[in-house]
Amino acid sequence: MRKVLAFDLGGTKIAFGVVAEDGSVLKSDRVETVASKGPAQAIERAVEGAKKLLQELNLKPIDLLGIGIASPGPLDISRGCVDGSPNLPGWSGYSIEGEISKAFGLPARIDNDANAAALGEYLFGAGRGKRNLVYVTISTGIGGGVIVDGKLMRGANGNAAELGHLTLDIKGPPCPCGGNGCYEVMASGTAIARRTREALAAGASSKILTLAGSVDAVTTHHVLQALAEKDALAVKIWDETTEYLGRGLAVIINTFNPEMIVVGGGVTAAGDVLFTPMRTKALKYAFPRLAAVCTIVPAGLGGDVGVVGAAACAFEAAQKN
Amino acid sequence: MRKVLAFDLGGTKIAFGVVAEDGSVLKSDRVETVASKGPAQAIERAVEGAKKLLQELNLKPIDLLGIGIASPGPLDISRGCVDGSPNLPGWSGYSIEGEISKAFGLPARIDNDANAAALGEYLFGAGRGKRNLVYVTISTGIGGGVIVDGKLMRGANGNAAELGHLTLDIKGPPCPCGGNGCYEVMASGTAIARRTREALAAGASSKILTLAGSVDAVTTHHVLQALAEKDALAVKIWDETTEYLGRGLAVIINTFNPEMIVVGGGVTAAGDVLFTPMRTKALKYAFPRLAAVCTIVPAGLGGDVGVVGAAACAFEAAQKN
């Protein structure tokens, strides 16, 4: 089976692994990023770690098709680097793609992490065989990637599709992006916690406070715990959350007319308590003709999504060459 | 030069013409739709008219590459028909594509009118050579079409991209689609007139009322006339309009990362008084890295967009075969 090397860059760690063309991770490992010390030291240690992996697998670079790299955006894909990424401050302009490519003498392809995950879910995960697919991750923020007729939509400079910045409410809370009431400012994990803290600070009484210990310590996890006990505030916050999430998915359905929306990210650990109302509301607000052909399903790759997504970018690039 | 036959279906008329591969319309004509009398009579008369055109041009079907059809959506492209189109009531299920194809013995391709216009602007209009392009039409409603890496994004059943139903304000006015505060319910020509009438009905004094004669007669045209005289209500309405339009274009930039947005439709007759503030606001709300590579320009095809867009669908289909 053909194999690629894959790197999943993050602000705190870099995961890497060798991935086979069926999407299976043959071996993987990780190093700390120590992002504040700059890109060279981090990439150097990741490359060393990956070389060790290859040795352990008895592989040489020549046995690999190429290298895929998933990175936090925004990116400048023409130069193979990040461009003002808040998670990798000071890394702009350093050609991550070029340095990793050189270290192994192999072609490398960088894509932003949400786009890599979309490609991963399309080639190896829940979206296999779906030509028109949207991947949405609901986590600290909300991100996304879109497969149009079997190809990743990269846009003019690799920065499509910022689905976390679909607007829900132009009179809503300001978003660091400069907009207001963006999808992620209304419905991400961070937003769930913020809205709950605001309600508690405004005097709402709730089990959430007991569970969290203090207003500042509230997370989505506490909201879900209280929801299981039918706590009134938790029910209200969760209803709003699935309403916002459903509204956003309806916009995604109307915009892309996908066969499937794959939803991943930390918040989806909530399971059916999330998916059931979110799906109902999404299909309610979308055009019936478009809703009828779209299923909304949990991501299939789980914790491997970073490395497998990066690998998917390498397989896609290899197919083009 | 290669040529195609093109049909532009509308609720009141059907335009048709012979279009050359440089996008020039060699000859065109139109018939009334009389939509209420059903599709067969309308398509029959349009086909007759088109056959007459071919005779006048001394052309036979064999001299043509194929046929393109632009139609109001929603469509079921797998069956070549409209599917619940409000502009063509009772037409659902009648294979417009199949009947026209049969009448000339040529391959035919149907697409919704906004998607056809997007392809027309990409192949022959303002967007020539731009691989990633979004077309937005601001008229009675708001519609759109998206070119991703040189190809029209059709989606799972041909109904991408309903850009008029991007959300701006989930607490805003209800939209017939089932959502609230959709782009077209906030910023279309109809919305401009509605918001103005609401302000007048609430007691605002304005030259608009004198110009229109009555509250019910107000249109975007009167707002623009009063705006030229710096009428306070017209200034307020127009500021809101360009704010809404700019916010929506920012979402489009963040979502598709296009090189260009081509804006057409009746409201764009306003010219710079529309484009200058709309562009400024769009670029203000979009991510800088994405805004930097995106220009926002008026449509290039003018009144021919319907027939030339339909022709573009035929040329694209022929290229694939």
C-alpha cells in the first residue's frame, strides 16, 4: 500500500505519523511546539521525530508518495507558510512546507487544519464517496472545509472556507474578526461557556454554578452535566445553542447544497443531545429541496483527524501530479 | 466560430438567441411565457421562435454545439425540470431540458438563472480568467452563483448557491424561505422599498413620499432620487442598505475566498453611489488576508446576461463531452 508522511501542527503540539492509502495510521508520535520560540526549532524537532518513526517502520523517504501538513490558518499557500496565525505568533513567512519538503526530499503540501480535516473525512472518514460535502468543527471556535464535486475548495489563496464567520446576528456580540454575531461567537464551545457565565452573572440560579465551583470556571461540560439533570438554565442555554447551530447549518445547506455535513470537534462529544435537535432545526430552516438530500452526521476520524487530514492532503496532491 | 442556442426562461418572457463562442449574441428574440397556461405551450412557442432565428441566420441544428437553458430555481437537474419554482407554478416535473433537446436533436443543459449568469460572467463577462469567482445579483431578490477553481458549483442536485439566504439577522424580518433576516429580506430592491415604506408609515418625513406619490408606490428608484438631493431618510435607508450589502459580501469573501465578486441586477444601476460604500464595508468586515485578494466589480454582460449565461452553460457542457 502507498504511504505518506503527515504533520499536524498546533499551537501546543505537533503530531506526525505515517499513513497508508486506506487512511490507517501505521505509527505516530508528537513533540511540543513551544510556539513562542519560533518555527525553526519546532519544525526541526518534528522532522527528527518523523525520521525516527520512519526508521522504526523500516521505511525510507523514497518509499513515500509525499508529505501533507495541516496547520492553523490563515495561510499563504503560495509561499507554504502561515500568515498572521493567532496560534503561531511570529511564524509568518517561514516556509513550513519548504523546510519539511527539503528535510525529506519529498513534495509537501500545506493546508489549513479545517480544510485538511474536510479532505480527511471525505477520503477516509464519514464522508467517503460523497462528492459534495461540508465539514464543520465545533470546538473552541468553529471552522470548516468544503468538498465541491470531489475537490477541496481552497479559494484564491487557500483560505476558504471560514465557516465560523458566517453571520447569524449583525446586532450580536462583536467577533475578533471585525464582524458581529458570527457563527463561532454565538455557538462555539467558548460561546456556550460565555453565554452561561453571562446568565449566571446576571443572577440566574442553576446547578451549573455548583458543578463548576465558580462563574469563571464554567465550561460546556458543566452545562451538559446540568442538562442531564434538566436544570432550567442549562436547558435554555442548550436550546439556544442548538438553535444557533441549526441556523448556521441551514445556511451551509442553502449555500453549498451538500449531500452531507460532517460535524466534528470537541462539542460533538455531547452526542445525540446535540445532534438530534441541531439536525431538526437545520432541516427546518433550510430549503426543503436542499434539506431532502443532505444528511448531518458525526465525524468519523475522531482523534486521528489531524494526522489523517494532513495525509489526505498529501494523497490528493500526489493524485494531481 | 462555434455557436450554441440559448434559452432564458422567466415568469413573464422567454428570451432566446444564438451565441458565438466569444459570447456575442448573433441574433435573439423573445416570446411571452404565459406561465399560468403551463409549460408545453410556452416551450413550444419558444422552440418555434428559435427555429425561425436559425433560419434567418441560415443555420441548421447540426451547426450548433448544443443548447443551454437558464431557468428560475429551484430545479431538479437530474430530471431537467423546475421543482416548485414560485415563478413557474405548475411547471414542476415537465422536462424543459428534455423537450427542448428533442425539438432540435441536440444535447441540452439546464441551470438555474443565477448559476448561468455566474458562468456567463466567468466565461464572457467581468470575471474572465478568474478561477474563483462569485456572482451576486441584487434585484427583486438576491441570488448568486459560485465558480470554484474554474467550475460552476452546482451542489448535490443543482441548487447551490442560495446566497440570498445567507443570514444577516436571526432576529430580523421573516423570510418566505422559513429563516429570518436573510440577505435578500434585508437588502434586495424589494427590501429597500419595504424598509422605506415602513419608515414613512411610522411618520418619517421625506421627499421620497412626494416623488413616489404614495407610500405604497415607493421603489428603490425614488430612494435614489431623494438620495441625490441628500434627503435625510434616503441617506439613512441607503446607509443601512450598503451596510447590509457589505456585511453579506464580507461573509461571501470569508466563505469562498474569491478573487472577484461580480455584482449585477437592477439595483446596481445605482452605480458608484452603491459600489463605493458597499465595497468599503465589505472589505472592512472581511478577513484582511482574504479581502486583499478580492475585487468587487459591476457585472459585464448587462441585459444580455440571461441569454449569454444560458449559452455559457451549453459551452461548458460541450467542453465536458
